[in-house]
Amino acid sequence: MNALISSASQSAYNLVSDTRDSLSGIFSLQHRGFWFRLPLTKLSLWIEWRECSVGYGWQKNDTADLEFFAGRLQGVFSIERD
């Protein structure tokens, strides 16, 4: 009986670990920001919050990145290159 419980516990741990590893390529929460990659696409979004307002607007850095400002939020929407 103990072996069955140990095996089930290890299987649950492996499932949680594998799920966490697969989500790490899609989602990341860091100290002052949030990174998200849309699954099955080349689109990604980085948003971070600032201590002071950075204004409102947007700026296109190159052909694939769009940086935006919304008060205390600043972000970058990008398309990954091959």
C-alpha cells in the first residue's frame, strides 16, 4: 500500500513539474513585469509597471516591435523573427 501511495505521489509531482516547465515558455512573471507569448504564434508581449508615470503613446522601434506607454505601464509587443 505504501508503494502505491509513493508511486501516485511521484506521478503527481512529475505531472506538476512537467506542466510548470511547459508553461515557462509561454508565461513569466518577474519582479516588476509580465511576459506572455501567445501559443502557436510568434507574438509576444512584455508589460512592466513603473514607479512614476511614463506618459501615454506608442513608438515603433523597428519593423517587428511596438513599444507602448500608458501611465505607469510600459510594454513591448513584438513578433519573433526566424
